Amino acid sequence: MEIFEPHNIMDTAIGTCMLWVCWFGFNALSAVNSLAIATLSWMLVEFFVTKQPKLVGMLIGAVAGLVKITPACGFVDPTGAFFIGLIAGPVCYGGVSIKHYFRYDDALVGGITGGL
């Protein structure tokens, strides 16, 4: 399995923050809850699996939370966004972990489970 690391982690962090600010315009409150909990749940799963959580993984978890909450952002309250974010981290971590075996796009996992 080939490991892909970003060239510049700071640029990755800045890009994720810019993406979140733009995403906040149409997701409002639910985006904040889902983003925070998805980031935390991704970090915890990565810690238990690799014993070393990484900033890039947390940024991926944040984007996974945004992707998952988007289909439901108009229909869920902050509690629902919390549980969607709680599911987003582990599900997308698993999707990223096995995407090389099945050759699919990892955003597909977040989009499908967010829609469900």
C-alpha cells in the first residue's frame, strides 16, 4: 500500500480552514457540531489503530464531518449533527483505509453514508 502524505501540512490546514469557512455559509450551526465531533472521532480511531494521531488525519476527519452533514443540514438539530459527526469519523477512516483494495473514491463513502 502506497502512503500519500501532503507536501506542506500547513497549506493543508489553511485549505481545510478556508473550506470550513465557506461551507459554514450553507450549513450554519450543524456544520460546527458535525465538524468538531467528526474531527475528534477520527482522531480517536486513528489513535487506537496507529497509536499516533496526526494533524492531517484530523483535517480529513473535519472534511468528512462536513460532507456527512451536508445532505441533512436543513433537517437535523445540533444533537442530530453530533451523532452524524460521531459516525462520520470512524466510517470515513475505514473507507480511507480500504479504498486502495477496492479502487474507489473515499469521498464516495462519506457522501453515501451522509445521504443515508
